[in-house]
Amino acid sequence: MHAEVDSTKQTGTIRLLAVHPEPQAYAEFDGLALPGGSVTALVERAASELSALRAAAEVQPDVVLVEVDQSAFDPFALGQALSGECPDACLVFVGDTADSHNLRRALTCGAHEYLIRPLDLRAVAEALADVISRQRQRLESLQPRRVPERTCPEWEVIGVISARGKAGKSTIAANLAIALKQESQENVALIDAGFGDACFMLKLTPVRGIVELGPLAAEVDEEMLAELAVTHSSGVQVLSTHTRVDYLDTPPVAAESLRAVTDRLRDSRRHVVIDCPAWQVGSSLEWAAEWTTVLLVLSAWDLLAVRDSRALIDALQKTMTNGAALRVVLNRYSKRDPINLASLEENLNQPAFVTVPNNTSLVTAAMTAGNPVMLDAPDSDVAAAIRELARKVVGMKAETSEPRKRRRPLFRL
């Protein structure tokens, strides 16, 4: 959700984030007087993709300047990622030339302006003042943002994916759905878009699968959803694409069916979590572009997963043009992993959104008992990390109430 626009900030300091491999670049933009009385301040510099994303998230600048003519990073893929980190900022590219290919890529990733050298500072000041004014008008127009025909005016579609198997993705998805239900007390749905891994962990056996809808998926309604859904004891509604594992006789579910079910679910559910199987990621990139948040789950001890995750991140950044947030969830994290956290983030060009600690025995015991960690061990370090993930995904404030009371698990192995 966009921050409310304060009319008292029409004049004052315009904070700039400069992204350029050269540390002293864009010095001429600092202290630039704009029409209307505002003055620019170069509050942060970044020389790499990772440092730019971190700075954008921390500083939340008014304007982000990205250099086009350099070889250190892809400016347009980075620009799109930056738009997710600071959606209210104006994205401005600076380059020596502006051919049609670059202009088209700039427009695709949501650029507000494209400045071409040599720079006339008076023209630059007018251009910045213009894009800031237009952006503020746009944000003001978004304030009501109510959709009358929806039961829930605000919703989240959270896709949980991984580049390879064995990342613990289904465990994260199932427990995240329960954490969202516990923390928000809103309606939450979980789509098990594979062969029932999440359902197995929740000890649920759906009677019907989404694949059975076939061509009727385009006309799916609440009555049809009720036939597909199984309600877990936590209150989460779970829908599965298939009811059984059969690699020989089970047809794949059509992407159009998943889209239709997701669209119908979000009409009356505040949060929809999708557990997307790793083998289906390649064909699901377009579907992922429709989610509000994409959580990429990986483990640092799997070097091949790190390599494949970087490739998937690059593909997603080119596909997700709707401003959706791409977040990295580091699962089973330990300081003894072969790749330390800083190196991992550098390799992925993405900061870790949340790290879930390595506690395999606890997670395995909960899975064997058919009780998710959020219910079986609510006071564990794993549950705390997933609770943090749930809150961060939907922008909830940190819990400030009394400490959570310890609850005895139903089963203990």
C-alpha cells in the first residue's frame, strides 16, 4: 500500500539515491534547486545491485537515479527491482544516448524520466520537478483505492517457489498460511499446486482437485470452491490441484484454471498462498507476474540451488512488470553453511528477506505427527521466523503485546 501523501511536503528536501559504479558520480544533482522551492539532497549512493536494493529499502528516497551506460549491472532489471523496494519513488535513468531499445525497456520497467547527456542542470531541475509533481498527483489519486465489487478491498496473493526441490518450500508455504491466519485473523486460502505435499503436511485429503474443473474453471464460483476446499483445524482453507500422486495417469492442471481459481479466491479471502512446485516454475513465470509477492525459497548449503535461484531471479525480474515484490527466504539457515550470508546475497543480487533457522529434527517431528510447526512448536525458533515472515509480507507491525504463552504440543516424538 502506498504511503499517504503529505501536502506539507510539496516543498522541502527531495532525497536522491544515486546508482552508479563510480562513487562520485551525479555530484551535480546534489543541492539542485527545483522550481517550486524544493532542493535535492544526494542522501545515498550505491555501486552494485545489492547495495542499491538495500539502500532503497532503508532510505525510501523520493528519486532513484540509475546509470544506463555501464557494464556492472543491467540497469533496467535493477530499475524494476528498485520499483518494488520503493514504489513511491520516481525512477530516473541517465545515459549518454537513448536508442529505441533502451527507451522501450525503460518504459517497460516503469521509468518516470530518461535524462540524456550532456545535462543542462536547468532542464534537469525542471524535469525532476515535473516527475515528482506527477508522481504525487498519482499517489493522491490512489488514496481511496476501494473496489466495491470485492468483499475484501485489500488482498495478497503470495506465491512460494523454489528453483530446485528439497528446499523446504511446501513446509514454508503451509506454515506461512497458518501464521497469516493466526496473526491477521483474516480469511486465508492455501493452493497446493503440486501433488499434495502441503496437504500431506497438514494431514488433509481433498475429495476433488482443481484439475477436475477442466473448462468449467473459467466459471468457477463460491459454490464450486466450497466443493474443492478442505478447511484445516487452523481455519485455513486448502485447495489442491490433484487428489493423489499418479505420474502416469494424472493430467497437468491448466494455468488458466489456476488463474481463475486464484482470482475467485481473492474476491473473499484476504490472503491467498500458493505452493508452486519447483518443476512447474518455468511454465509458471507468467502466472507469477500476477501475484503481489513472490517468495523464493532456497537453502545455502545447496550450491546448485544458489546457481539456479540466481537464474530464476533474473527471469522473474524480466517477467514481473506489475510491481510485485520478489523476496528471498533462506530456509534451514546455519552459520556453518558453506556459503555465508553476505556471499549468498552477493551471488543472488538480492538481500535475504527472512532467514529460517536449521532445526531439521523439530520440523521432521512435526511433519510426521501431521501438525505444522506453527501448531506443534509455536514457541520454536522456526515458528518465530515464519511468524516474522508473515508479518513482513503483509506489512504488519511487530508484536508489542505480552509474550506469547507457551502451549504444549499435541504430540511429541
